[in-house]
Amino acid sequence: MGSKDPKKLIGAIDAKEVSLDPETAKMLGGAFEEAWALLESSGNPLTRPPHAEETREQLALHIINAARHGEREIARLRDSAVALIEASGRTVSKT
């Protein structure tokens, strides 16, 4: 998942795991963009290399999974994805 474009990231996951209509894919992409922007603006170290790619994938997968279970509110999708990353307990070693 080397793309930094959230729509391409969501699209790549969509192609592999779940079929989404264009409106839903756009909504999920919006939730993803907002979640990523919040994490970046908070200075979360998991948004920087070498952790950014894995963090982006976790965000996208969480948002898609929540949508598969019926969540359609962008704010809830965004907030739950951000909370997942913040509470993940992953640590970043200082190099």
C-alpha cells in the first residue's frame, strides 16, 4: 500500500476485501483524510516514516471495518480510527 492518496488507499483495500459503491468509498475516503489530518496535526510520531505507511493502513482498515458493521457517520469513523491509533500502545523508538 504505497500510495499517499487516501482515495487510492481505500480503493486498493476495497479491491481486495470489500465491494463499495462510489458514494460510500468517497465517504470512507473523507473519514480517512480527516483522521490522518488530525493525527498529523497532533504531532503523533506514528504519522512519520518509518511508521506512516503502517499507520495509514491501520486507519483505512479500521474505517472500512466499521463501515462494514454499519457505521456511516464520518465523525464517528474518523474519531474511532484516531482513538485506535492513539490507544494502540505502539511505541516509537527514538533513533
